Amino acid sequence: MIGCECSTCRSDDSRDRRLRPSVFIQSDSGTRLLVDAGPDLRAQALAYGVTRVEAIIFTHGHADHILGLDDVRRFNSVMQKPMPLHADEVTLGEIRRMFGYVFDAQTPKGGGLPQLELYAIEGPFTIGDQRIEPVPIWHGKRQILGFRIGRFAYLTDCSGIPESSWPLLGDLEVVVLDALRERPHPTHFSLQEAIEAAGRIGAGRTYLTHMCHDLPHAATCERLPAHVTLAYDGLRVDVREH
Ligand SMILES: [Zn+2]
Ligand SMILES: [Zn+2]
Ligand SMILES: [Zn+2]
């Protein structure tokens, strides 16, 4: 955190250096997806060798999940095609507003604009060989989307799971869950709430994400239940299907 001298912010454990939340998903047959495009997209793509992406799917339109969209220009040139973006209607509206210059026909093209194709998520959809199932979750009073792909689910920015979404979360090998800090927060799971949700989901492994500096990596992991751990930047996870 800018201007913070706490022990997490001064830690020399690389797992305490956290960029904004996002995941890159690659299937065995080579379909590559990005979930969210936060302000650190460029740095993350360079650090982890993300050179091609077939589509970006969005959980919601908060700044920490969409502000990297301008850097999609580079994927456009590498792949020689526009980038498909999949999001719910509210989020598509936020993207159009936040990136007004991209969608304004008057904008001079000289500086280069990202080429984006917007698709509204209205139910399960397919990209390449990947079937993506939206999982509605609560982010405070707003309903946003988590996603299930095979036996993997990604539920960031989550403060509650509606009853109707629980049946979508059975038989998971890996789930990624929001856990901001110890103290309760109106729009994110606390650590305890995340642990309880993890227990009810019962996935083979649970990784927590979106932590703030209140949760140092090593010390927090020591007191987590079995099969629950904090994720960290650069973590790679293999997910087996049956
Ligand atoms: Zn700090
Ligand atoms: Zn958010
Ligand atoms: Zn967020």
C-alpha cells in the first residue's frame, strides 16, 4: 500500500508483493482466457509471459478489474484481431463509460485504440473448447459474476453467495475465494467468512485472493485450515478433470 510502513508492506517475502487480482486460464488444447483486466495487466502479462489471449471475461466493472483495458492494444497487434470481452450488461456499461474514448467515433485513431468487441453474458457460454458458467455472487448490495470452468471456480470480490448459486459450486477441484482482511467489510468476505464458505463449498483446494496488507502471507497461511491457503502473484495451479 502506498505510504504504508507496516510489516507486510515492508516484507521481503515476494508473496507479500501483490498486484491487482486477475487470473489467466489455459486449457490443454490451448484456449487462453483472462479474467478481468486490472491496472496491472501490462506488468502481469510481461512478468508471467502472457502473450496471447482469446477473450477476456469480467467479474464486474470496478477500477481494479478493468483499468488495464487500454493495454489490450498489444494483444490486438499480436493476434491481428479485436479482443472479445464478455461481461454482464451493467459491467459493459461501465466499460463503455470508463473507456469513452475507445467507443467515440470522433477519437483520432493515430495514437492507437484497443479494438474491443463487447458480448453480454446471459448464461453459460463457450470460448474455444472452454464452457464458462457464470456464478452470480454478492459484492455488497450489487450482484456480480464469479465463473466456473470445469472443476475450477473463481469468486473474487465476494461478500456472499446467493442460495441459487450454491448448486453451481459442487464437485470443484479448485476454488478461488475473496478474503480481504480479518475485520468484516461491507463488500468483501472477511477471512473467517471465506473459511466458512470454503468449508461449505468443499473443493479439493481453496485459494484466497484480494487480501489487503492486514493479511501477511506466511503468518496467515500457518493458521488456515487444511486445503485452504492464500494465493500469491505468479501462483500456477493445475486443475484435473475427472
Ligand atoms: Zn501496509
Ligand atoms: Zn469490486
Ligand atoms: Zn476488486
